[in-house]
Amino acid sequence: MTVAAAITLESLQAKAREIGFDVCGVARPQIDERNQARLDEFVAAAEYGTMDWMNDPERLPRRRDPKMLWPDVKSVIVLGSNYGPAENPLTLLDHPDRAMISVYARNRDYHDLIKKRLKQLARWMMEQAQKAGADGEQVKVFVDTAPVLEKPLGQAAGIGWQGKHTNLVSREYGSWLFLGEVFTTLEFDLAAPEIDHCGSCDKCLSACPTDAFPGPYKLDARKCISYLTIEHDGLIPPQFRRAMGNRIYGCDDCLAVCPWNKFASRTQEMAFIPRAELTAPRLADFLDLDDETFRSFFTGSPIKRIGRAKFLRNVLTAVGNSGAVNLVPHVESLLTDESPLVRGSAVWALSQLMDGKAFDALRSRHERMESDPVVLAEWARPAP
């Protein structure tokens, strides 16, 4: 029996569904010229911000060409898992006292579950190959962290297309798919590539609160709220603070407005169904988190990796936008926090919540005790 007979595309897709994936397709290990050019433009313009790994001289060629990542690869299997929300997450924008957390981060870190399932599928593939008498075949699995240009590969594998917001869009699941890949030396029949169904729609582009899209299919990460709340290490740049609203981890605006979401369905995966305490939490409930409590509360969550200081920076920026003057005493207590990032964010929040006279009095008491230049710059910033 040949390997092709042992593992057909249909049997591979059936096994993937059995394991828990919602979509599965196979592509050749190559990135088309258009997407290589988009990547090169993104890097040349330094639109990756502080994510320097995007311009790493060793990793960039691997991102442009999967064979540079693994020369022996012959097929790339792209898997997707639906994490669709039960309701439109943007409704939280109308409740500024509540924290808006990106849909993908409201429960367990998807990397762990997806990687476990990818390994399960890879083991099954090797078992089938061995039964067919094919020894020496290999597999490698990747989830997000490796230099894999997974969205163009996903389109080539037929599971969706890269929309104008640069994310993958599926006719069945809208913009709500987690992706993972199995690279293998096995050869498969290829799935038909998906075509672009965005048409003239530009809702995702106009929905961005910080104008992070220079044009269709282009993203300037330096302006993206997901980047600013997760990857960016310093204070939120002043020009984006108001636009951030109550978004404290990630941003779903461009995803949520996609018309293809009308075909999406709520995820059935328990690990992706939001924890009740992260669905619409009060901003006030996060202000008292010390490091130990932060780590305990976000155990198993992707939020844990940004650390308490960056998380409170995001929360305090949202508090400054909330108009909740009752939170002034809670915020004022953070002016002596050990983290300059927290202190500086607290200064800005107070400047937005207090009247000018009260803020000036507060400044006179605290400014002379501050030594960090970044925080001092916040004290010196004119209050509105």
C-alpha cells in the first residue's frame, strides 16, 4: 500500500476533525511573490515596531520561504480551530467602566491546546506512513511562534483568505480561526486554494480606532492596539491613549465588523469559551492586583505573559478614558508603585479624571518625590 493510499486528503481532514480541528487543508511549502513583497514592504518600513524578530537576518528568509525553515519539507498542512464568540464583542465599547479583552484571550492560551492537537495529528500521520511501509518520513509542528507566514499558507491550503485586515477570513467561521501547521516530508494531494472574497468592502479598515491600516492588506503594527497593549513595552504613546478606549488586551474591532462573521458560529471548544470573570470585568477590579495575585489570576492565560506592569499600564489607560472619578483614590495609590510604567500610567489617568486645580495640587505633592524621567515627563504634560 502506498503512502498516498494510506493518507488521502479526505482521511487527513477526517482525522483532523476527529481530533478537534474545524478546518484542514494542504499547501505546497512556498509563499507566492505577492505575499513575499508585502512582507518585504512591512519590514522595510519598520512597521513591526519593537518586534525586532521580524527583521532578524536569520528568521526573515525562513518566513519568506518555508524551505529555508526546513529544506526537506514537501507539504504544509494548515489547521484551523474556531474560537468564535457568542455575541459581538464590540458591545463592550459602550461600557467604559468595563475592561475589553480580546476574544482570543478570555480563557486558556490557545497555543497549548493547538500544539497538543497538532502533535496528535502528526503521530497519526507517522503511524499511517509506517503501515504503508514508508520509513524515515518526518513531521514538524508550529503554532504562531515560529517564522511561518501562516495566513498565505492558509489561503493556499483552501481554509480561508487573507482579508484586507491582514487576518485570515473563512466563509464558514468568519475572522475567528486559530491557526497551526504541520510541516512534513510526506506528499499529499493539494486542497484547492481559496480566492479573495473581500470585494469592495472596507469595513475592517475604517473600523480601526487608530488608523493602523495604511491601505488594504497592509498593517502598521506601531499603530495597532493589539501591538500597543501586548508587544509595546513603554507607556502607551499619547496620540493613541484616547483611541484605546477600554481595550486593555488586544483589539477585535477589525475582526468583529467583517460581514463574513454572519456565517460564523460560537466555538464549541470549552478552552475557548470565555471565563465569566473575563467576559466583561470591571476595570476597578484590576487596580489592586499585586504581582502574586496577577500571576495566580491569569494562570494559563496568554495575558500572563505581558506581566503585571504592562497589564496595569493598559488598565490605567482605560481608567483614564472611563470618566470614573470614583476610581481616583485607587489610582492615586499607584503613584508609589515600584514600577515606573505603572506610576506614569497612573499620572495620565489622574490627569484625565481630576479637575485642573486638584491635579495641580496632587502634582505638587508627588512630583518632587519622583526620580524616573519617563514619569516626570508625564507629570510635566499639560492636563486637559
